[in-house]
Amino acid sequence: MPDQTETARASEFAWTPSLPDAPTDLDPEDWDGFRAAAHRALDGILDHLETLRDQPVWQPTPAPVRAALTAPLPEEGEGIDAVLDQFDRLIRPYATGNPHPRFMGWVHGGGTVAGLVGEMLAAGLNANLGGRDHAPILVERQVVAWMAALFGLPEQTGGLLVTGTSIANLIGVLIARRAALGEAVRRRGLGTARLVAYTSAAAHGCIPRAMDMAGLGTDALRLVPTDLAGRISLPALRAAIAADRASGAAPFLLVGTAGTVDIGAIDDLAGLAAIARRERLWLHIDGAFGALAAFAPSLRGKLEGIEAADSLAFDFHKWGQVPYDAGCILVRDPRHAEAAFAAPAAYLRREERGLAGGAPWPCDLGPDLSRGFRALKVWFTLKTYGAAQLGRAIAHSCALAQELAVRVDAEPELDLLAPVALNIVCFRYRFETDADARNAALVADLQEEGIAAPSTTTIGGVLAIRAAIVNHRTRGADIAALVDAVLAAGRRYRDASVVSAWPRSA
């Protein structure tokens, strides 16, 4: 028992808070009221998704809305009810429109209600998946393991969920750079090394950007010509590698494409794998949307050779229908990723037990320390629908693309501009003059009228209407509506002589 002297001494050092217990936290004072508002918000967005077919695909943002969304930072809060009202008036009606079944531009997925719920619950947990030992990281590792098995990669394959394939491709380039030059590249940079990489001339623009951001420079990327099907030419690739070796350069990376951005072509991945093995190159595959064709048994054969990849990048938010954003990088031997990114620090000390356990942490395998729980919406989607149902949706979108191609071929006023490898159809209205400008205006009209939202690209030097059928909600009637709208707009413009004289939709 402490004596009176000890008790008195302890009381001298007793601490009394000097700040009043003012309500400075951000939780609601009225939980029931906030709960009701949150339920109204969820019901509202579900109503929006349920009635998509009754809404325009997209509509321009009016000037008053733009002005409201440039207002200064509020000094005092407005309350959740007022903010939800502003969301319904100012934001929801003027979003991109990719959940709509007639959105066919830029290879955007449509999202799902199961993914919506997963996103909401992830926000509630507010977990940081940069590291430490907790269940959300186990969920991400499970998703990675599922995908490695889907693609036939070995059991020890590692990986991360990232914002999208652009960042996943950059990670792949950085890992390949470290594998080629060893540990010194992280301390001293490239030095005198003349590393060169190879990819298709039809590859996505994020590949040159990755070379730029990795300090290698876009001049170090060889854009190899494609064959008539839009795939990288293997003879041209072999010739380019031989020429670089003869000049003293150091080939280190080969990037294959599973689903080119313009027409959806898939490179001969097995042929690329054989060249990579023979030339001792890191084989990275950009499968942004096409890799998930593996979910569909009828399409899986198109991806033969993908199992040989050293690293593979793809998106769940395209054909996987997961809400944005959700990309993935898989690495056959995760020790290469750890060698490229791990950077121990005292404040991030890994332990054998406790919350600081669970090494290696995700931040050891990629550039991000602060990482959200995006794996949960992927997990919810895969668990709710299953691989088979996702595969049927993917196969159906490819069948719809073939249906669109047949319809285009049957219309004398339309031209099909490229073979249909997967789910992308490139075509145009046959104008005798100003065809590029008129087709571009035609697409803008369709978008502004809210009928459909294809995009444009360039095929064989001419502008094409590009319909990317990614959305699981798209049906045959939507394909028919797109073609009918293109024909109607094309006929309106057919006899116009100058752009300013073209009729515009109301």
C-alpha cells in the first residue's frame, strides 16, 4: 500500500485536461437523422441505375451548373441534406454516362450494384492497405491469387491492385528495369546503359509514357509494325532486336498487348513468349481489357501464351464491371517487385507479431504507401456474380460486336474499317466529301442528343466511329439504336456543303 507521502507526491503530477470537451469530432450529433439521409442517398443512386434506359446516355453540363461547381470553399458546413440535394441537381445528371447500356466509347465498364456496395463498405472501414497485418490485405491477396489462377500463372505469383493499367504498366516497366540493371539502378540511375524495349505500333499511349516516367525515354521504345490483323509483326520484332544488339544497345523488355485500344487485336502472345525466352527479355503484357476474356471459355484460346508473362497488367473496371477505379498488376516472381520497390524505414518497421506483422507489405511491391481498400469492390463483384456469369457477359459483348459488324456490312451507307477481334467495331458513314469532319460531327450529335455515346479513332489514316461494347447492360436493341441513329444523322449531313451549314439536333 502506498503511504501518504507517496500519494501526495503522485497528486502533484496528476494531469488535468485544460481544453473543454467541445464537440470537435465530425460524427453526426443526430445519428438517426444522418442514417435516414444515407439511406435516401443509397436509394437515390439505385433508382438512377434502375432507370438508366429512360435517361439520356450523356448530356452537356449547362452554364449555371458549371458556375455552381466553381463556387469558393464554404466556410461553414451546409449539412448532409443540402449536399445530397446539390449532388442530385448538379452532378448526377451530368456524369460521363458509362453505366448506360448505349455508352460505347473509350472502353469504360458499366459498374455493378454489388461493386457499389463494396465501395461503400470500404469507405466505412477506411483501411490503409499500404501495410500492416489486417484482413483487408488478405482480401487483396485473395483477389490476386484468383487472378493468377485464372491466367495460369504460378501459385507464388504476387501483385497489387492499383488505379488502372496505366500505372500497372509503369510498375511493370520499373520492375523490368531493376531486373535488367540490378540494385545499382535504384541508387545511381541508368548510367551509361542503353536499354531498349519493344511493343506494337498499336500499343496504348501509356507504354511510351511509362518509358518516359521510368527515365528511359520514349526514344528507347521501338514501336514495331503490325500485321493486317492489328497484331505485332513477329518478323519485324526479331529484326528490330537483332539491329539493336548489333548497334550495342541492350534489349530488356518486350510488351505484348491483349486487346489493342483501337480495334481490340490480341498479339500472338505465345510467339512473343518464345522470342522473350530466346532473347532473355522481360515479357510484360498489357491486357487492359482483353485479358479478362479469360473469364469466357469461348474466348480463352485467344490468350494462349499469357501464362508465360513475367508481369501482366489489366483493369477490373472495364470488362470486370467493377466501379472505377480498379486496375491490377501481377508479377510471376514477386521477389522482383520487392527488389524494385522495397525501401525500409524506421517508422515502417515490420515485426514478427502484432499489427506491424504481415511482411512483405503491399508498399514493398509498388510505389504507394497510402492505398485504399479498392480490393473490396472487386471481391464483392467476383463473389456476388462468379467467374461464369462475368464470362457470359464478356462473351455476349463480343457477340453483340459481331452483330454490329454484320449490320454495318449490310448497310450500303456504312463502311467497316477494321476486323472485329473482340468487342470493338470501327466503322463510318460513307460521305463523298469532308468524311472525317462529318463523321466526327455525327458522333458529337449522337452524344449531345443523348441517344448513344460512341467515340472516334483513326484507322488507316481516316477517322472512324468506334463502338466499344463493354457494358453488361447492352442488348441487341441498343446496337440497332446506334446504327439507326448513325444512319439518320449521316443522311442529314449527306448533302451539306460546309460545316456551318450542317443541320444540328435540337
